[in-house]
Amino acid sequence: MFESIDAVQQALYQQRYICDRALATVVFLATKLGKPLFLEGEAGVGKTEVAKVLAAVLDTRLIRLQCYEGLDVHNAVYEWAYARQILHLRILEASHASREQLEHDLYSPEFLLARPLLQAIQHNGHQAPVLLIDEIDRADEEFESFLLELLSDFQITIPEIGTLRAARPPLVVITSNRTREVHDALKRRCLYHWIDYPSFDTEYQIVRLKVPEAADRLARQVTAVAQALRQADLYKPPGIAETLDWASALVAMGRTELDEAALNDTLGVLLKYQEDVQRIQGAMARELARQAHAR
Amino acid sequence: MPAEHVAPRAGSGQEDHLLANLLHFARLLRGVGFQVSVSQLSDLAEALTLVDIAQRADFYYTTRAFLVHNPDERETFDRAFDLFWRGLLEHSRLQLGRRALHATSLKPAQPPLSRQPPLIAGTYQADEPPLGVPETQPDIEVPPTYSPWEILRHKDFAAFTDEELALAGQVIEDITWRVSQRRTRRQIRVAKRTSRLHLPDTVRRSLRLQGEIVDLAYTRPKAKPRPLVVICDISGSMERYSRVLLRLMHALQHTGQPVEAFVFGTRLTRITPALRHKDVDTAVREVAEAVLDWSGGTRIGESLKTFNYRWGRRVLRRGALALIISDGWDRGDLALLKQEIARLRRSVQRLLWLNPLLGTPDYQPLAQGMQTVLPYVDDFLPARDLASLGRLASRLASL
């Protein structure tokens, strides 16, 4: 685990993740206090990445639960392998086993399919795993209440088997794009952190670090345009993920510098709504390219 | 923040000092609308032993991670933090400080959305009516039907006296407001035969018959009411109607279904938190305080744009219905209006527009704003008397 907040920052940097002091502080506290981390922010600011990088830094397994509407216990926690159970039944039929025997055989761990949350509880590596609960805002409210229970004692009860308790409680990272408000009770149990868009300098460093093939000048220009677009009146401003995709795209096109034509051609990498593309194309693009050129 | 205020030195006396300060700080935060629990504070106190609190930034980030749960709260928190930990406040002068805090026009933090009561209340439980078709036709008739009511039913809201208004408010509350349902991906178990087997139960039941699969269990998708977003015009030309329409929004809010409410004149204001008061008069008073542009001009386009950009992706989830109430008299930019109504139309399941003028015998939707939006509107309905609200209720339930 980490010795200090500085150590967090350095360790994440070595995994090519640049984080500010605020994020480093909450990560440090989460590992020290064993509290879940609740990361909220616009799409593409690197929320999910935090969990991935943490797993790499701590040299442990990343267990990921992608949330979606209708996510239920069968997909999040465990499920019985019904098809195999039925096959097994057919085999046992010949043996005229008693009902108790059948039940005992069918509901044994052999037929249990562990989904991410159960996997996190059962994990028996040398290090606690990192459990990423991604985009919780997509799941139903019912799932939040379930999660609340799980996060308080890290144990799961399976009626046919008994209660399973985590040997090492996982380091939990919950992310939300805030498409809806997640219930306060859940956030209160966590260390809450809102990830903002980065400053020019930070984003430039990120581009240099993540797309090292990009020429220094191109990296500066790309960052400048992304930063400017976030100030423009857009339905969906680009995230860091888009900036990086864009830098890679321009590198793939053999660009070492940005000009208006290249900007117009590749706007679709940065902007994901037709209205936004239309707004920027033309005069705005020319102005952006001109400003970027000055960088 | 002078270090001596918080940095504990060797003795425990300093730590007590820190704890006392934290308690005062928590009280200050509660005063401006934060919910701070004792357990949060004790967790925070524990966390503060892990960081070097002589470092202002570390102290600040740690405190923030425990006490702020919403980006909207951050600004208020920062100001409170600055005021308090800079030592402007001795605890003996807390009261004074709180006043100073208000004097710097520090608005109470908006109660975060998440503090809402659960969005789905008891209306639809396990045994709900089948999808789309309510089991019993919703009771949409305005209850009493003898003659004074009959007159009131068809009387234009604009001509209501205060007394009639109170009566109308009651009638609106009594209408059964139900929003149509949509199929969710969540499966629930049912007794009836459906197209989808519930395997866990089927296997379990088979055990009773020594593994013979005879008794099949079924599921079907659970249905939930669609989220409803109401955006109501409160500009000058709508003035005579807005007092009734606010009551309508209040009634919708209290049906236990997910409803978000906004009003606009020249700017958009979210009034969902205000409408949450059970008592309608308190709620209306709160709305009046929250809204800065009563009975002024109208900029529908601008307001819809604010809605689309700031709220759209958050409140228009999962097959939402949008209900706009306006007469369409727009003094703003029509091109913008067209663009934003089109975007809104693409983000919702269905777009309804209520116009109080519609239904007056000689009304034609000639206002330019109305002309602009009509192509994007799915249902164009009147909202000028109680009878028309009854029709709205049945429309909402049947979509």
C-alpha cells in the first residue's frame, strides 16, 4: 500500500496516469481506510482508468462490473448453472437418489457461477483485488440499495451454501457519469471525488505521456483545441479520452502539425453530436486552427 | 488558514481543539444546507490523523472528500471552508459568522437531487397491471359532477377567483395522475404463462418430483412509469394561468412517480425541490422565491437550450415524456427555438405541448413560436380549464 499522498502520485505516474493532489489524497485515504472511492465526472475524464491503474500499481486483479439497466443479482453476484444442473439431474435420475441428495448435489459450489461481486468476495490472492463498479448511474435504484448492503460488510449470503465473507475486502472504485443522481446514502459511505477537466498543462502532459509518438508541437496544438472546445458552447465537449484519440488519429495520418483542413477532417473524433460538428466546422475551425498555430 | 488552528501538536489538547473546530465547521455547513452526520465526522477525524494537516491542501481535500457529495455543493463548501478555517470565525462568534456568510450572498446549497424520496413509490408493485393497458381505466373524471362543478369544469382558468382557485387546486389533486409505463430490463416472476422461463425456480421445483421437470416457472419484464419532465412558461402572457399550472405541477410531483419540474420566462429554473413540499401553498411560495423572472418576457429557445445542455442528459432517461406548457409567444430567437425543440424531440419518447389558448373557440396557433415548434410536437393539447386537464390525465396514462 501507499506510504503517503506523494507516493500515490508517483506510483500512478509510473503507470502513466497523471493525477492531481486532490485525487491522490482520496486514493490514499481509500486505501488506508478501506473505504470505497466514488468518482464522478463527465465522460472521458479518466474515472475508469483510475481503477485499472490502481490494480496495476498494487499488482492485483481488477474485477469489473459494468452496470446497465436491469442489472440484477444473477448478473452481478452469482447464478446457478441451470443447464448443467438439468443435465446432472438426468444423470442422477437413474440412481433413484433421495430429494435431499439431489439438492445437495445440485446446489454445490460446482454449479455456482460467480459473477463480479462474488468473485471480489472469493478472491484469495496475496493482495485485495480492485473492484470496479463502472457507471453505476446506469443501474436501477434497486441495485444501489443492494450495493449499499454489500459495501457495509463485504459478505454475500447464498441460501443453499451459506454466508461467504471476503478474506481481504476489495478496494472498491465506483464511477458515475451523473446521468442521474445516485442516492446520497451510497455516496456517504464512500469518499466522493468529482474529476474535472484538466488544465492545459496537465492535459498536455497526459498527451505527451499517452501518445508519445505525437510531435511536441502537435501535442500542444491538440491540447489547445480540446481546451478551447470545452469553453465553446457544445452539447458534449470532448473529454481527455477524445483528446488522446484525436492525437493518435492525427499521428496515424502522418501529421506533425495541425491545420484547418486536418481539423475539419477529423472533427468526428473529438465531437460526437452532429450539431456540435456543424457549429465548429467552418469559421470556428479556422479560428481554432489559427489559435493552435500560435502555440 | 493559520496552521495553529488545526495542526495538532504532540499533546491531545490540540486534537481536542481540532475536533471542536470540526464540530463547529459541521454546524456552519448544516446552516447552509449540508447534511453532515456524526459518523461522517468521526470518519473524517480518523482520516485526518493519516494526512499532514499542516498542509492546507491535504487538509482541504480530505475534508472535502468526506463532506461534499455533489459537484453543485463545492462552491458553497469552498466559501464556508475559507471563511471558517481562515480563522475569521472564533467559535464564540459563530452566530455572527453565519450572518457574515449569508451577507456574502452565500446561497444555501441546493438540496442534492439524491436526497429525493425514492422515485418509485408504492403505486406499482409486484402485481402490476399488464404493460401499456392499465388494469382499470384510470379515473380521470373530475369527481363531483353537479352543476356548480360543471360550470367550474369549463371555466377558463384566467377568470378564476381566489376561492375557485382553491377549489380547482383540490380537484387537480384528486385527479388520478398516472404516467404510462415502459418495459424495463428487470425480470419479475409471474404465475401466468409467459414466453420466458424462469430457470432457477424451474430447477428448484423439479426437485420435488425427483428431478422431473413438469412445473414451469415464468418471468416477464417489469414495467415502470416513464419519467415525466414538465417545463412550464411563467412569462407575462401566461400569468393568469401559471397559478393553476403550478398546482398542476405540484399534483404531478406528488403521485409518487418520477417527475422533474422546470419553469421559465427569460431563464430556466428547476423547481422540483420546491414542489416537494407536501403543502401546496408552501410549495408555491418556495417556487416564487426561487424564480427570478416572473411575468416578464419569454425566451423559449434560450430556456430549452439551457434545459438541453444542463439537464437533458440527467433527467431525460429511459423513454421519458416531456410536457411543455406555454402559449408560444416568444420574444427570442426563432432559429434557436427550432434547433432546441428538435433536439428535445430526439431525446424523449414523446413530446406534449399544452397551450392554455388552445380550446378558445377562435384560437389559431399563429404565434410564431407556436408555428415553429408544432412540427416537433406529438400531442398538442389545451390547458385552459379543468375539463382539459382531465383529458391530459387520460392522455398521459395511455401513451
